[in-house]
Amino acid sequence: MRTNGSITVYMSLVFSVILTLIAGSLQSVRMAYARVLTASAAEQGLYSIFSRFDRKLLEEYELFFLDGGCGTGEWQPGNLYQTAEDTASWILGEGNQILDGFSSGLKLENGSITSYTLATDNDGEAFFRQVCEAMRQNLGTYGIQQLSEKLKNRENAWDAQEEQNRIGDSGQTVEDYEQAVEEAEEAQREQQESEKKSDGEGEDAGGGEEQETTENPEVPQGFVNPIEVIRRIKDMGILSLVLPSGQSLPNQEADLSQFASHRSLQEGLQVIHMEREVEFVDKMLQNEYLLWKFPCYTDKEETGGLQCQVEYAIAGKESDMENLKTVAGQLLAAREAANAVHILASAEKRAQVNAMALTIASALALPAASGIISAALIGCWAFAESILDVRELLDGGKVALVKTDGSWQLSLENLPNLLDGLDSMRKSSEQGLSYEEYLRILLIKEDSGGINSRTMDLVEHNMRTRLGVPDFCIDQCISSMGLEMNLRYGTETLRIERQYAYGTEV
């Protein structure tokens, strides 16, 4: 019996150890499951929040953002956390069926939103990233490469023309013409007085040789000085010159004080502010998105708000008229520079300019001013040609970036008749660029940050005016969020943190 008893005690000890190991293993499994369930609850809570992205924003603009105002226009982070908590509680309730009977189960004690990033944070970094990604998916790698090369070539040609015009220009403009003529008149008077004195001294000394006189070209009957005509035309409004006949001025206005770029913005929580270097390709994608999603003047699209929206992205004015006027002015200046380069490069056109400059100098009795008049005349001719260019662009035509004799429209003789031939003298160039393509060049010359800010303005403006969401605020659109939850399992406290962002899980 003593031997049997010793065996029973031994087996009891062995079974105790085995049961302890089994119980420990079960507890370890239950704890591991509790941790998994905790992580799942937090993640599902975040997913339930981010699954409520703005459908209209996605359908219209290919953007994933969560409306932090829940459609009310008032910032409501508490409602967002409540959504996460409700989802987490449901997950814990289903999962606790396995744990019940072993312990009191998992209980959600408390939690909070620890961080979030808004569309407008870091100068719209999240917005910019999504815009570029939308265009990458839309264009594809090959399309991006082709478009990038084409745009770089056009930008280089644009810059080269501006540089050539800066170097080749004598510095005389139409605005300087009157002052230059006055200076020439004064110089001529001084020369005449000097010659009179010399003639008088020569007669007193017994005579002298006669002065040679330069014969000026004869002024044709009815000759009109084109410089004076262009001076008067320059005083007219830009839009009255460049808008084609039969087209009305866009008249929509917006209150800029309500735009995101002009008001105090809601800021994110625990956002790391950092400098962003924008590469050429990203800037190009940003501009392509703008041209893809927003109308310009030639689209003639009734949006219910601003109609010249691409023009707003460039100019940032409060009305369609002002935005179109600013863009038309930029195009006019750019085309004037390009046209001046063509005139300076053409021996035939320079000869025509010099001949007419002599005629004008003869008409003004200022032969010494012919050089100044030539420079002003080149500026007038280039300006007049640019009016026809921009007018053709706004009428849906095309204008060559680099002019040739074949694509040139206005003869020097017709310069005084510009106003009579604004529509009859212009023509479209099949190999030229459209208005939208010229906007593409203007956009690439603008600062990326400003374009991004005004693009966010347009998204907000259209959501409010055209898509029926009057309380929409772009600075309440959430791109990423961090969540913390504390749960109780028996005597243990489990703490979990999770972050999520549209397009990237952190």
C-alpha cells in the first residue's frame, strides 16, 4: 500500500504540472486572441470611419476624403470616434462569445482620436498627392512620358522667344513713342540752331560750302501713322479687342472671402509640417488634372458658379471677367513677344518696317527719329498680330507657337485697319496650339502651391454651387487618422493604436 500510495502522489503531481501547463497555454491562447480581437476592433473601427468617404467627391473629382463635418459644415471629430467605438463594440460583442465563460471578456474602457490630417494641411499636401495619383492612373506611364516631353519642348520654345525678344528689343515701346519723338524734336531744334549759327559764321567769313540735305521719302496721300492708331487701340479694354464677335462676356462672380485660400482653416492634429519639393512631372500632372476636371472659357460650360475656372486657377480673381481679362493679358504679352521675335528674324519684314519708319519720320519732319520709330513700329505690329492671335484662340482656333511667313496674319499696310479686320484678317493654323494648350503652358509657369490652393477652392466652390452640398468645406476633409483604444480583459489592460490613410495604411 505504501508503494501504491507513493505512485498516486507522484501521478497527482505530474497531472498537476500538466494541468498547469494546459491552463497556462489556454490563458496564453485566450490572451493572444484578446490581442488579435483588440487589434481587429480598432482596425474595423477605423475602416468603418473611412468607408464613409464623400461619394460625390469621388465620383466628380476622383478624390478619397472623409467629411469631418458629417455633411453639416461643422467640425465633429466626436461623431467620428463614436462611429469607430460602435463598430469596435460590435466586434468585441461577437468575439466575446468565445471568451465568455473563461473570464469577464473584453470590455472597451475608453479611447480617442490621436491624430488626423486634413486636405489643406501642409499647403494641401494630401490633396496634391491624390490629384497626382488620379492623373497617373488616368494617363498611364507612357502617356505621362509623352506629355512631359511635349510640354518641356513647348516651354523651352516659349522661354527662348521671350529671351530673344528681351535681347533684340531696343527698349522702345509704344508707350515711349511720344517721349522719344519729343526728344528727337528737341534734338532737331538744337541741331537747326547750331546749323544757323554755323551758317552765320560762314557768311561772315566770306561764305562756305553748302550743306548737303538728305531727301526723305515722299509721304503718300492719305497716309495714316499706324503707331498713333495702335496707341489709341491700346487704351481700349483688352476683352473688347480679343473676344470674338457674337460672344458675350462671362459674368459670374464669387465671394473670395468664403474660399479656403482666403479664410482661416481648420488644422489637423499631430501633423508634421515639412517642405515639399515639386518635380516637373508632378506639377504637370497637377495642371492636367485642372484641365481635365474644370472648365475654361472655350468650354462654354454652365456650371452654376464660376465659368472660367481654369482661368481662376491662374489669376485668382473674384469674377469670370477679371480672370479672363488677366489670362488674355498674359497671352497677349506672350504672343506679342513671340511675334516681335518673328519680325526681327525676318529680313523682309524688317525692310518693310524700316521703309515705313522713314515715311513716318518724313511725315513728322523728324528724319533723325527713324530708328526710334522703327522700334516702336515693330512693337505695334507685334501687338496687333497678337490681338488677332488671342481672338482666334478664344474663338476655338489654333495659333502657331513659333510663327512662320505662312502663319502670319496681318500685313504692315493693314495695321491702321486693325479694328475693321479683327475677324476677317485672322486665321487658324492647323499645326498650331489651341487655347487649352496655351493655358497648359501658362499653368506650368505658375507656382505649384498657388495652383494647388486655388484648385482646392474650385473643388469646394463646385461642391457647394453645382453638386448640392452647400456646407462642404475642403478644410474638413480628412485624409488620414490615428486612433487609440484601451480595453480591459480580466485584470489586464490592452492598449492599441492604429493609423489609416486613404491610399496608404500606416
